[in-house]
Amino acid sequence: MSKPVLYTFEYSVWSAAPELAIGELELTDAIEFKRVDLIQGENFEPSFVKINPNATLPTITADGKAYTNTTDVVDFLVKKSSVKVATRTAITTAVHEEPVDPTFALFASRDDAELARVAGGFGGTVTNLRLAGLKKIAATPEAQANKAFYDGKIATISELSGLLAGTAPAEAKESFFKTSKAALEAVKVFYLETLPASIGEGPFIGGATPGEDDFHVTAWLAHIAFILGAGKTEDGLAALEKGLAPPSEKVVNYWNAWSGRKGWAATYPGGNLH
């Protein structure tokens, strides 16, 4: 029987969730990994869209079935493993809700200065490369059957590209600033209130060892730290403090407890957060 295939990418925030799970659930040898470069737009290749019509990562295929969102992917891994962990709770749902979307947080800008920093940094590079890759793929004969899908994706990424390039209408920019302020405030509340409240006696949400919730929440937290300037694990707490607020004792203990685990080392090799 062939191994399940995990489609993943090292710069994908949500790909980190199943990777953390695989390391902790002792499934490394039971899963085949396939890299899909989101920056180059490889997730928009018609062959991948056939597997996951949403063109998102992570995705797992197993026994003729595709699991196409992060929660379903991690659920599949938890059920497959003989290692028993605490089942997910409402915080897994909460961390995937739009107000705290870590993908949007990469681009969120509250004023012209922040927008310029995003445009000149990783966010701008990602946007330009993804748009170029998407347009190239959309022009192929294989993509024509899904023309509406590709046109919609091009329109969405082009809108972001226009904001970053400074060519978007003033009203669009002001709306983006307003949305960004709300999103970053939601991220701060989740970090300061929701996460510590969920940890309980800790050090993990799942208790003494990571549970299913932890795979999702930790992927989110590490990505937020990366966005705020942490390149390495040891820089994460300082970046969170500078960019949001001093972390609670529970969050400090949570971060430090994770950083020495095999799941963390496998997901963030060499301590590199991305």
C-alpha cells in the first residue's frame, strides 16, 4: 500500500501544522512529502487544482481521497497514529477564523509607512512572484477549463499587488488600512488572552505534551513571530514582545517547551522559523 502524500511548502504557515503533528505523532516514515512552491504559484498548476480545487496547502491524499484543509489534514494524521494526543477543541476553530488570519497578517498595513515596508520586503516579493507564476499557468491550454477560477485568483492577487505598488485608488488603500488595524488588533487579543486562557496547567494546550490544538496554534504563533521579525526560534519571544506586547508567563513557557521537541526541530530545522 502506498504512503499518504502530504503536499507542503516550508513558507506555508498552515503546512507547519501537519509537519508538527507528523514529528510528534511518530509518522515521519509513514508519510511521503511533496513540495509545492507557493511563492512561484505551483499550487495553481492544473494538476494540483484537480487534487485540491481550492489550490491550498496543506493537502493530503490517501487511499484515493484528498483532505484539503488544515483541520482535516491534521485530523487524518491524529487518527492514523498510534500515539494518542488530546483531541482538538474550540481554539483550533478560532485560530483558523478570518480575524486572526496569519496569511493576511503578512501583508497587513495600518499606514503608508507600514505598506511601504511590506512592499519592499518578503510580502512584496511573494506577491509579485505569485502573480507572475499564476498568469503564466493561467495562459496554458490545460488551465482553460477552469478559466473563471484563474481569472478570480488573478484579480485578487492583482488587487494586493496594486496596493503594494501604490497604484490602488485612495479608497481601496484606506479600506485596506482599516481592515489591517482590525486584523492586527484581533491577533494581539488572541495572543494576549485567547492563547494563555487555553493553556490551562500547561505547558501545552493539550497538557503535559502537545495535543491536536497545539499543532494548529503553534504554527500560527511561529508565523506571527516570523512576520514580526524573528528569523530564529531564539528570537521569537522578543519579536512578539516588540511587535505586540510582552508575552504572558504561559506563552513564554509554551514557546520554550515547544522549542526543544522533535516536532519543532523537524518543522523548523536549525531553528529557522521559515
